[in-house]
Amino acid sequence: MDRYDKELTELAKNIWEYAEIKWKEFRSIEAQKEILKKYGFKINDNLADLPTAFSAEYERGSGVTVGFLGEFDALSGLSQVEDLAERKEKVDGACGHGCGHHLLGTASIGAALKLKDYMDENNLEGKVVYFGCPAEEGGSGKAFMAKAGCFDVADIVIAWHPFNGNAIFTGSLQANKQVYVRFRGKGAHAAASPHLGRSALDGLELVNIGVQFLREHMQDFERIHYSIIDPGSASPNVVQPYAEGLYLLRSKDTEHVNRLYKRFEKIVEGAGLMTETEPEIIFDKACSNVIPNPVIEEELYKAFLEEGPIEFTEEELKYAEDFMATFPEENIESEQTLVYAVDKVDELAYLKDHILYDKILDYKHSDELGMGSSDVGDCSNVVPTAQIITACFAIGTTAHSWQEVAQGKSSMAMKGMLKASNVMSRAARSFIENPELAKKAHEEFIKVRGEKFISPLPDGARPRM
């Protein structure tokens, strides 16, 4: 299992350094494709007509096709000096891997390579596919790939995410829809002739007020977030002729998101009427809710137990402790592993008493909806899909934070990545060796999803690059 560890570690660290934003992950994918081609995988470029989406395939006869999902995009404004337990940008204003995607794609490549070797060594038939998926952060690359049929070749898909604990990622996540809202008005001197102006910024602000009132009348599992990305000119004595905001709507599935969106459209229309401005809504992206699959989850749990938890050194514990000192105790109370714990009281006590996660959380399948979204949801609506999380960062580290970026090249992050690689590969063997398991996973999948996938993307939608 450790044949590729050195190359995988080097690959992850290189992608951490590249830290490329969504849709522009060119160096990251070239580094990934290089190692996959080296070990006999066939590369398929420009999947779904996306320049940084690709797949890599290895096939031995007929049999089950196992897919592994990879991500590799970074987050804007999160550049951070590695291994430093204080905020300090490495490159002013640059991106940083604040969600561990440099680890995510690399571990999935490792799982694909190790499964290939196992098939060769045991003369097993089947197919291994690594899906290089761009723009998870704010782009929903997998949604475009799912609509284009990219995942249809797989019988099952296995994925993971770097976290602070070791567990099976069970339950669902929210579907979402993101749109730009633009208002056009009439500019005027705000003091001398305000009556001649029609404020686009007023229109945008009234949308936000309408959203605040709507919150009381939304369902508990629904969310609306926004950012004013263009307030108009920097001069307060101008009636602003243009303003723009970005809005993200979430609900438990695509149908409920669309219901919420229709109510949102009325708010935008009303704001335009009140201000005599012209509003415009422009679709940006969307993704589906996650459909969990207990059949694949159970195999992942068995494999996790066989692999065992991650072992950390005293030096790594001291390193992690320095980062724990940078955030409040409430971070511990919000740990993701608590979502998957059967006994949340015992789990919280464990978290408060540890620096790094050195056990495997007991598994129990759940259909509970988590607050958050992932474009893995679109893959899970096309093919049976399941995920794990592994401990890569100090307990209490929040995603999308400089602390996570700083720990991204650490030895413990690499251990978590390699553990994920081994667990995913080991679980995948079961489906190659026993095609009936893949059939069972598909039956569970159809039972939950139904016969047809309805993409949240409008026909003809293209990502904004």
C-alpha cells in the first residue's frame, strides 16, 4: 500500500503551492495527469467541455467500474505561510488551500493506483476511473460534469474529504442555486437633483431587506446568503446607477430550492418596482443534494477498521497544539465528527480531551440533512456514491481558514491523505471482487433517488469562467 507514498506526498505539496482558483487549475491537473499516465492510465481531457475537467482510466476486461472523485481548486484570499501558527500571507492577496483539496485529489489518485495494482496482482477484471473535478468552491464543476453524463461510466463512486476526524461521511447535504442580481437605475447628483435619480443600490438593498423578512417564513433547512460585489461608485453624493449582488439559496433538494427561488424572484421584482430600477437575474451555478448509500458506506467502514486509525507522534501533537491555541473552544463544539456520532455527549468529551483524532468513529447510517452543500451531490444523483473523512488537521480547525492552509503541508495532513487513499482502495476491492455488491448499491440508490436524475442546471447553462 505504501508504494506510491513518496510521489503522492510530493504531488499534494506541489498542488498546495500552486493554489489555483476555480476553473484555472491548469498546473494542478498537469501534475496529476503526469503521475497517472506514468502508471498506465488513459487520459480523457476537457470533460463536459470544461478545460480543467478530465478523467483517467485503467481497464482489465469486463467487470465493475469503480470511480474515485478528485478536487484540486483553492480559495481566494487565503494565502498563508505553511506551518506558522499565526496569520501571515505567503503571497499578498493570493489563493490558499483552505479546504484541503490538494490532499483530496491526490488521495483519490493514490486509491486508483493501488486498486489497479491489486487487480493486476490478482488477475481481476474491472475498470478504475479517476475523475478530476474542477471548481468545487463556488463553481459546482461536478454538476456540469453530471449533466454531461461524465459519471455514467461508473457503477459506484468513492470519495473522501480532509477533516479533523476519522468517520464515514453519511447523511445528506443541501442542494443550492447561485445567481447574480443586477440593478440598473439613473445616476444623478444626490444633493442637487436626487429626484432625477433612480438608485440601483437602493434596489439591491431592498432585496436584502426582503430576504431578511423572508427568513422568518422559510423552512428550518433553508438558507440564503449574499454578497454585495458592486455597490456602484465610491462617491456617496451620487445616486448609484448600477449595483450587483451574488445570492446563494439552499434547501434540502432541487425541488425545494426551486420553490424558494421563485419566492426570491418576487422580492427582486418588487425591489425594482419600488425603486423604478431595472433588475436582472443571471444564473451562476447550482448543485444537487447528496444521496447517501449505505452499501458502499458499510464497505468503507470495514476497510477503515482493517486499516486502523492514524498514529501521530509527540512532535505532531505539539505542532497541532500550537494551532489549537489560535481558536476558541466553541470550535471544538462545532466539530464535523459530532454530526456522525451516535453518542454526541461522549464524542464531545473525546474531542475536548484530544489534540489530534486517533480513533475511528463508530458507524451508523443516516439520512439526516447536514447544513452545507457539495457538488458531490450531483455525482451521487447519477451513480451510487459514498465518502469518508480522515484526520488531517488539529481538532477544532475550521475549513476555509488560514489555520487549515497553514497545516496543509504538515506530516499529519499527509498521513490523513495516505490513510484515505488506503481505505478507499481497500473498500473498492470488495466491489471488483463481488459484482453483486455493486448491484445491491445500485438498488439502494434507485430506491432513494427514483428512476431519473433531474439536473439543477438549466439546459445550455455554462459556468462563468
